[in-house]
Amino acid sequence: MAEPLLQTGFPKGNLEQYATILRSQVPRVASLLFRTIDPLVCACLIDLLGNNTRFRKTAGMITPRQTPKGNSFDIRLIYSVPDFVGFNGGEEPIREDQTYILSRLRQIPGIVWPDTAVRILPNDGTVTIMFNMPVGA
């Protein structure tokens, strides 16, 4: 049996279930997420790794938040990068790669990207992008 076709490309997490709702209810959030942020992360990984066969989207999670300041979504995107597994060349190259991805993401207006927004974990080869996206920004 063939794999189901995914709207988001993220087979795990709840992002796939939210994709249609986001596109119809908050199209600006959907557009930023699916047409800007995810493609930019993929472009960064291609820059770092050489091509798009060296990583895959693993999981996407989204959590709605309501605060007195307004509504937002906490978002976590996880990519699997086998090339990073077992890297033992020190922390500096990992920090440089995280900084590179984060500096590109910070060019996207309307989102505050904390210093911890990008995490590369060589023990399991994951790249995790975590951020909060305001609904009305």
C-alpha cells in the first residue's frame, strides 16, 4: 500500500491534521509556515548538506495559544539529517550551522525568533525549529 500523500510533508505530529484548517481559517499563518518558513529551512539544509536527499521532514507540531495579548501558535518542525548523526567535531560547527539557519529565519517579519529557535542534535541527527507565530501580526 502506498504512503498517503501529505499536504505538509511532515508525517508525524499534528501539523498535517491542522493544515486544511490553517489554510481556510488563518491563511496568513498557513502561507508563512508552508510557503516561507518550511521552504527556507529546507533551502538552508540544502546549502549545508549539498542536496535535498540528505534530509527529510520528520514531524510538525502546532499548539494554539490564547493570551490577553492575542492568539498565537507554538510551532515545532523537526527534520531528520542522517549526516549529523554522530558528528564529533566539537560544538562550534554545530553552533555555526544553527546560527546560519537562525539568521536566515530572522529575515522573516512578524515572528520573534529566540536564540534557541534552532537546535541541531548530533546524537540523533535531528534539526528542530521552534517558534511562536502570532495570528494577527
